[in-house]
Amino acid sequence: MSRRRAGLIWIALFGVYAATLGVPAADHHRYAGDEPHYLLMARSIASDGDVDLSDEFARREYRSFYSGTLRTNGRVIAGRLVEPQPAGVSALLGLMVHSFFDGLSIGSGFVIGRALGLLLFAAILLHKAPEGFAIASVVLAARGTRRQAILAAGAVGLATLVGGLAIFGERTLVGPALAVSAGVTLYVAASDLVPEVNREQGTAVALTVFAGVVLYYVTERLLSAAGI
């Protein structure tokens, strides 16, 4: 696939994303369906280490991402308000899909050139350990066993390997794979990560993001200097 065609695909995908900016998910809310419930579960896991949402609903901690009144659809079990959404399974499936496309990006990079492959590998490797800790924490918070947590983390890693190897079986998809991966990355960064950084008080988080950009640039320069 020519660079011109790959560029046109990227522009088209970015255009689709840009057309949705500012469009509410439903009834003027940013999130719809079960999304607010998943976000509240994530907050409970991060702050309390469990999926008991009774205190989160009592303090209305969903107000930062849901402007209305969020109604629970869970029930109290052994004194814990538990939502019916399968947090562990949903998080695992989501991260496996995400990791599969991470692998596609790495494999596509190596098909194009060793330098790009190594650059993408280094960038993606940096967040693989946090991903493993994240999925293991979710499984344990959802009352899963240690063995299930380890298997879940392994499945996320395996999905990356499968994605990386899959692209070598169909090299004609390298251009679209990189275009889609870049589009998804831009979408996540622009719609979720950057707004979260802007909401943080102080400059520590913003400087950390900037340091990541600098690290990416330095890595590219080092690979170039090494003749790769």
C-alpha cells in the first residue's frame, strides 16, 4: 500500500473521529448504557480496592463523568452493593482486544522497517506491565482467585503476541493496521487522556506526559544514531 493511500485512510478515520467531538452519548450525558457503572467500578477499585459501590453511590462520585442521577441496578450481597456487570470479564476482553491491536502495531512496524518496529515495541512495552497489574487488580477486586488473576494477565500478554504474529500472515494489511492503530491512539489520547491531565491540579501529570513525548523522540534519535 502506498503512503498516499495510507495517508488518505488516516485522514478519513480522523475525520470520522473529529465529527463526533462534542456529541453526547445520550441525553446530554458523555457516557451511556453501562459505561458510567463501569467507570464507577473502576473508581471503587482504585480508591477502595473492591467493587462495593455503596459508598461511591452515597457520595455521588459519578458526578465528574455523569451529570444526572445514576441509579444502581445492583443488589446488596453480604453487606456489599454489587453491580451485575461482570467487571473482571469485561476488563479482560477489553484489554485483550487492545493488546491484540498493540501487537498488530508492533508487527506492522517491523514489516516496514526495524527502526519503526523497535520504536513501537519500546513505546508499547512501557505500558504492558501496568496493564498486567491493572487486569490482575480488577480480577482480585471482583473476588477472583490469584490463579485467575495471573491467567488474565497472561491472556493480555498472549493477545499482543498473537496480534504481532498475525500481521506477518497478511502483509497487505500493514498500511490499514497502522492507520487504524494511529487513529485509535489519537482518539483515546484526545478524548480521555488529555482531558484527564487537564483536570489534574498542579503540573506533575502534565510534565510526566511531556517527558513521555521527549522519551519517544530521544529513542528515535538513538535508533537513528545506531544506524538502525
